[in-house]
Amino acid sequence: MEAYCFKCKEKREIQNPQAGFNSRSTPVTTGICKVCGTKLYRMGRTEMHEGMVAPPRIKKEIKRKGKMVIVESPAKARTIGNFLGKGYTVRASVGHVRDLLRSQLSVDVENNFQPKYRVPNEKRLIVKELKAEAKKAEEIFLATDPDREGEAIAWHLMEAAELDEKRVKRVVFHEITKPAIELAFSNPRAIDSDLVDAQQARRILDRLVGYNLTPLLWEKVRGRLSAGRVQSVALRLIVEREREIEAFVPQEYWTIDAEFKPLDAIESFRAKLSKIDGNDPDFSNQEIVEKLISKLKEAKYTIGEIKRGKRTRKPYAPFITSTLQQQASRQLGFTAKRTMRVAQQLYEGIDIENGGQTGLITYMRTDSTNISPVALKEVRKYIKNVHGEKFLPNKENIYKTRVAKAQRAHEAIRPTSVMHLPEKVKLFLKPEQYKLYRLIWRRFVASQMRAAIYSTVSILVSGESAKSKYQFRASGSELDFAGFLVLYEEAKDEDLNGKKNGQLILPKGLEKGNALKLLELLPAQHFTQPRPRFSEASLIQALEEYGIGRPSTYAPTISTIQARGYVEREKKRLLPTETGFIVNDLLIEYFPDILGVNFTAQMEEDLDEIAHGRRQWNDLIEDFYNDFEPKLKHAQEEMPEIKTEPEKIGRDCPKCGEELIVKWGRFGKFISCSNYPECKYTEPFLEKIGVVCPKDGGAIVLRKTRKGRIFYGCENYPNCDFTSWKKPIKTSCPACSGILVFKNKKEFQCLDCDEVFSSEIIVIKEAA
């Protein structure tokens, strides 16, 4: 029997061989070199091992030390790490670590709809590092977001990194502050399987719909389209509103106002005709109005009634996700996507020096208006100290959640501490962060203040002619006590056309029965208007009212339908494109129930049932698929091909001479040769704004950074380096003839001389 001798540097015969086993229970043979006496060692079973039983393998005990915390983002990890201190290691998973495979359905429809998950290539190194570090930790805390998606991320982390369930604990908090973190870590729990199942069911439903309908649209319409359970319903709302506008026939109607003055007074007031012989007036054309005016001039008028009273206006509830997105759109001009991105930054933590890295707002994906007792106590103390007791209600203002099935364990969106005054933290915030934080802070503080009080006045003017009786009405209000309005006023729904009563100033000494002199009659022509197109804010409001989607889905849904080219955003309004009309009509024709508003809302309620443990997720998927599958097969066989005509550029391909056309790719529009695939010429699609570059005379075009931020540059880049973050206009600077850009909604600024001009004196020329 031989073994390699390291001293002789060749194999030598083993003298006095002894059979045995090493610490890993592997058979070995030891002895000495017959030539030099060096100890020899040979691995593997030999005849000498016959009849010998290997001892049980002794596992090396891993010495575990410390506590490991896993969150989704590096920013959140830094903030939490500062609060937890020594003994804790905080790591970030950088979002989801496991998902359904992208290349296949990944749902076994024959095996109870079991999903097939995979760690994406870009996340394998992260999972490997988390797994290695978790093996050494005594305890592992999964501190992902406090919603269903966060619960699912925690579960996927445990599965993908093969974490020991006995050492894993789940912690939940709705604000990233030291007290909240300490409270959460002192009350850990297990992963909630019901919440995981609800999120898993949502993901599988969306995959079954999207994965099957998307290739159908690619085949029947064009490539790079998509369909989804929620996005297709949102598109349907926009398309149906557009068709309602197109079909609307304006109806003419008239109103008549009158200017009255008491006989012994100087001041006058205006009132509107409201009754003729006890009936509501209905004037459909000018001829009717002119006949009536002659009769009104002959009537005698007196004060019929004066009513004075008080009206209270209650403060608004603190923000939930949908109302935050709506008000950020109306007051700040933010898109839903931008609002959620900035809110995420405020939630995960900002370095405010003395206060350190801390979360400034509570969790921003919520549909609950709950407020913690600690926060209520703090804000009431602030209101009393800063605004005085007259602005503080006797007890806390409690708001009912207007969203059905809201998750009551969540809180409203509020500042983590009302003492983080917007003006104090402004220095540490970016402009967009400051604007959104100030909006959230003011809304929250105002929600716990007293109601505003108005004095109201309503006056009825009675008129009587030989044959008819008339009634004019005037009403108004005056603010007596501002209450919450000293701090916050909500931007009104841009879709509402009705005017609120303004201030009505009556002549002094006016009493019932006083005679009035008719000074003037003011007829006005009007036309009925259709409901306006959806803005992002009003679409979110509609989705919320119908129960479609949840707080986390509003912004992605609106972004997706725009990215796919179904909808365009024009002057903050959402307009369906030709492709949007076609896709919507095809999906509604072949999937009328599944893409219906009521069906989608009911599905959300069913998912809520799963989250509460009252229904099995597999049963819901099966019920859905049994209805969906036959409709899908019918659509695959019967749906017609409707190929849209490509948009022509008006230029020929520089390579082959064929026409250039607009195509859609992964990142949006691009210009391609119509002779593809024989000719593969492409160039970027440049959206011209009708303004000439001041440097080389080229056209200024809209461009986007890698992160999607819009800026404006010359079409001849890189030969011309002109760029501007602000949109240029065609009108030249009155002072130096330089190029003007929008500074804000009311002002323009010259890029050459830096002079600022009011929009009242600058007339924007129509773009060519």
C-alpha cells in the first residue's frame, strides 16, 4: 500500500499502516515512510477497513453572534442602523429578491396554480451575501414595509436565502423614528401567511391575465403592448370618458341676473332669477329671454325675506395615499409617480443634522385615516401653544375611513413629529421634498384644528307684474373664524364647475318689505359642458371610488398606460391614443366581465378576504381561471388583426431610400426604416416643441435623462450643447431678444440676460 511522501516527493510504501476515520467520518490510512520515516496519510477505503463502522460525523457548531436586520432599501437601512446601534447589522435586499420567471407563465395551472419562483440573476449575489451573513447571526429580523407587498418580500427573503425559521422574526413599523423602531423590535411576530397568500394571489392573477393577453395584443395589434387586470380597467375609464365627450351635444340655456337698489340707499346688490310663478325657469334660447325681460322691467320689487345664519366648515382628514396623490397633483403639479418617489424618500429618512438620519413621514401606502394617540397628543399641544386654545377643539377630531375594507392597522400619512417644522427642515431637503413635506405637515396639523365658521346671508326678492310673480335669490357668506383655514386650504377638484357663494355685501338697514328699484337686467347665454377628461388626480379618485386597485397600485397603473402608448398627457389631462382605443375595444369585446369595473372591484374584496384568512387563495384563482380560459381560447381564434398604420416621418431612409416611420420599442418611440428587416437603420425619436435653438438654429426637442427627468436640448447634439431644464417658448425676450423659458406658472425668464417677465405682458406665439 503506497502514499505520496512530501519529503521524498514521490510515492512510498506505507510502513505499519493503521486504518481509521477522520473528523468528517471519511476512511483514512496512516503510517510512516519506509525510506525517510515521514508520517504518511492516505484517504479512501481499503481492505483494512472491512468490518469497521465509521463514527457519526460531528457537525461543526457555528458560533452565532449579533442580530441581523434585513430591509428593502439602502436608505432605510442607514436610518434604522442609526437607531439600533451596536449589536445589530442592517442589510438591504434592494427590493424583491424572488419573482415568477420572466420567460414563461410560471404558474402550474394543472397543479393547483402553484407558482414557480426564481431569484433573478441581478439579485443572486445579494441573496448569497444575505444567506452567508444570516448563518452567523443569532437572530434575524425582517423589517420590510408594513403592507402585503412588504410581507411577501419578507417571506421571499426567508425562502430564497434559506433562513432558519426558528431564528427569523418579523417586525412592523409605520414610521422610521427611534421610538417606533424600539417598540417594533420589542414586539416581533411571525410572518403572516394570510397576507403573503393575498399578495401571492394578486401576483398570480396579474400574471395569468398579463402573460396571456399581452402576446395576443402583439399578434393582433402591434408589439410592445401589454394588458393587465387593473391597467386595462383604468384605460377603459379614460376611453369611455373620451367617447362621452365626443358624443356630447351642447345644450343652450340662459340665466338672468338683476341689479337692485333700495329706494333710499346708494349701494346696490345683484340677485339671480330663481322662480317664475313658483316654477324653476328654463330658458332655451334668446327669443324667450327677450320676451321675459320686457315683463320683468314692468314688475314691482320688494324684499321678500332675509335669512341670516352660521355655517361651519370642518377640516379635512389627514392624507391617505389617494388624497395625497390628488392634492400633490393639484397644488404642486406632481405626477402620481413623482409624489410616491418623493414620499418614499421622506419616509426612509433624511439627515437633519442634530436629529440625525430620521424618517420625516409615516408609511405612504395606506388607506386608513387612523392617528396614533402619541401623535394626537403632540399635535394638540402644538396647536394650543402656537395658535391658541380657540383653535383647539375640545376633543380629538376622529375621521372615518372613506375607503371600504381599509387596513385599520395602518395609520394616515403624517409627519413623524409635528415639531419637525417645514421651515426648520427646509435646509436639509430638496425643493420637491420640502414642498411635499410642507403639504403633508399642514394637512395633518389642520386636521386637528377647529372648524371654520362663516356668517351666511340669503335674500329673496319678490317681483310682481300684472300676470306673473317672480323670485330672485342672492346668497353669500363671510368668514368669521378661520379655524383650520389659517394653515391649510384644499385645492378644489378641477372637474367641478360650480361656484361657491362669495361674499355678499348688502346695503345697510335692509329689511323685509323694503321696496327695491330695478337698475339693470343681465341675461347671459350658456352651453352645457361634458365632463372633462381625466387628470391623474381625478383618475385616482375614480379608481378609489370604484374600489379598483389599492394604494400601492395607483401610480404604477397610470405610468404603465402612458408608457405603453395607450394614453398621452396633454395639459395635465389624459387622452387616449388610437392604439388605446383599439386595445380597449378588443379587450372589452372578448373579455367584457373580466375587464369590467365591478369585476375588478369585487376581485379586490376577494383578495381582502384572503388577507383576513377567510378564503383560500387557490380557490379564488381557480374560480377566476375557469371563467378566463374559455374566453382566452375564443379570443385567440376569433379576435381580428387590427394593425395600425405606421406614423410616417416625411423623410427617406439615408441608407436605402425607403420611407422612415415611427415604431415602438422597449423604451418608447423610435424612428426606423419601413424596409426592416432588410434595412436596419434607426434613429431616436425627437419631439420638437416648435422653438429654434439660439446657438445653431436647429430645432429644440424634448429629451429625458436616464432617470426619466425631462429637459430640452438641440436636435443637433452632440455638435450643439444647448440644454435647459425649463421649457423654452417661441416668443423672444423683450429686453435682449434672447430665448425665454418658463420660470413658473406666472413668470418667464430670459436665459441670456436673466430678466424676469410676467406672463401678463408676454404673449406666447403659436409653435410652428
